[in-house]
Amino acid sequence: MGKNKVKYYPVGNGDTSLFKTSNANIITDCNIREVKDGIYDVKKNLIEELDTRDDKPYTDLFILTHHDNDHCLNFKNHFHTGKISSYDDNDDKIIIDELWVNEYILGDNNISDDSDAGVIRKEVRRRRNLYKSNDSSKDERGNRLVLIGYDDNNEFTNVPQHIPGSTVTQINDTSLKNFEFFIHAPFKADVIDCNAKEDRNMSSIVYQARFYKSNGSDFSCRILHGGDADHYRWATIKEKSEKNDNKDALEWDIFQTPHHCSWTFFNDTPYKDDDKGIDNSEPKQTSIDILNYSLTGAKVVATSKKVVNDKDNPPHYPAKTEYTNVVGISNFKNTQKFYDDFKKPIVFEIDDYGATLIKASAAAISSGLSKPSRAGRAG
């Protein structure tokens, strides 16, 4: 499978990322827009990156952090659903061997059947029913399903489950080589609340991805992804991780900004409204504490449109300022700005010495992510 790497695609305010490990390809979310001037061809690049089986492209794992449109746009056009035997050989849809979702994909009553979220829900039900009936085909690639978090509505009978605090070392019944996940969220209370409040962001899957050195002795790179989880969710993550002696699961070399560099990671919105007497412009200490788990040379990646000094949220300019206070302006990377400059996604190659940001095809700029010491703004 070539070099270990993580790739962040330029998809505007949305998420599509790819981990390539020594024995797995892992996609998190999709926001695949129609290709035209100024729009990167995400699907074409995914096909180039992924392996094939029987001449069909597949990913070992697809993680849907939550089913908002900017995390599943055009899923139905680019990913195969249904039995693999129904695959159209004239198509180039990507087969998903194992699918990770949270409970709310089945608990949400506000999904239309013909939407991308509706297509994913139908596929989740198909796979779930194989486990529910103990069908032997549930263990076949293209049928595997895993619930991340809790089953508040008893919709996932017999489906394998990874709860917060779990370390995941295998997918598709295959052990991952020098790579693993630590699951942070969603928590049970958040699943219950998102069902009550109909807030999909609350149910976001949050994880730390860990690349090990080739001898397996220590981590070479740690990456935090949090979907659209807000500061309330991150405060709970911090509390539980520290309480359960999992502080190392908070450390990061690469941090993907939650909710596309919006202010919701730092405090409530609106940010400030003088007419209404609202002022949420002071970041929560718990969010700053999360950022201060950064390691030397750490990078922040804002998966959003270009961050400019205006009132948009997301991306939010004051949020960018908070991130750069911790890592510095040169270590803050934005997918759209990077695409404007280099006409390519943000790519980090990962080896025993950490991660290297690839700026141009002929040159790689070392990011110095391998030193395991803290670097951040004082709380």
C-alpha cells in the first residue's frame, strides 16, 4: 500500500480525509462536490489511492462521523450500497468493507429516503439486519458494520460496538499494522440528547488515530478528529480521559479543527452580539486545555473554505486566531488555501520520525512532529 499518510481533501466547509496505513485504507466522511473550475476531483484521487479487488475499488473502512450533508454529500453517487453481487461493473463506485456509524443515523426521523443520509441509513439497516438475524454473510467484506458509541434505541442488536475508551486494533477481522484508534465519543448522554434535541453534531464520532514506529515501540504520529463536536463534547472528552488515566489519548501532532474551524469548539455562538448583550468571545478553558495537549511542531488543519477576517462561522477568524496562538501561523493549514496555492490536497507522509507535510511534488517540507514534548499557550 506504499507509504503511511493522511490526506485532507479540499471540499469547502466539509470533511473528506484518507488514512493510508501499511495494511489498510480508511476514509472518514465524504463531501464530494461536482467537479468544475476550482473544484478538486476528490473521487478521481480516491480511486487512484485505493486498492482494488476483482477490479473494483474498495476501502477497508469508512467512518461516518455524523450524517449532516457536508459529511456525506454525494455518497450515493460514489459509494456502492447493497450486496457486492449487485455491483455494476460499468460503475466505479467504492465498496465499503467495514462501515462505522453512530446510533443517530437510525434514530433520526428527519432523513429523507432519497438523500445521501437516507441512502446511508438504508445501507446501515441492510447490514444491521444481517447481524440481527445472525446471517453468516455479516462477516463478509462489504457487509461489516460497527456501532461507535451506545445503542440508546436498541436498533443495533448483535452489531459489534466500540464504546468511548476503547482502543481499536483491527478492522475486517484483520489486525492493523502499527496503527490503531482510540475512541473518544459519542458518549451515551450525548446520544440521548441528540435524539431529544435533533442535533446531529452532538452525536459526532471523535477519535485519536495513532501511527506507531516501525518497531512498534512508540507512537510516531497522533491525530485527533472530531467531526462537528462542540466545546461541551470536548470538555467531557478531556474530563473522562484525564479521570481514566488516558491523557496520552488527548495528545496530538495533527488536529483537525472541529466543525470546519467554527467557534463552536471554543464557546457558544453567536460569538458576540452587542445589540442583544451576548458575548461568547472568551474561549472555554477546557478547549484551550485540549489544544495544549499539542506536541512539538504540531499542525492544525482547518477543513474549510479559506479563512478570512469576516463574520462567517464557519470558518471563524477568531477561531483561527486561537489555533495560531498555540501552533503558530506557519503550522495552521487550511484545505482551501492549500489548494489555491498548490492545486492539491493537504498530505502528510508519516514515518518513524513523525509526519512530513508535502507541499509540492518535487519537495517535502519536514514538519518536525516527532518530538514528544508539549507546545502550547498557557491556560
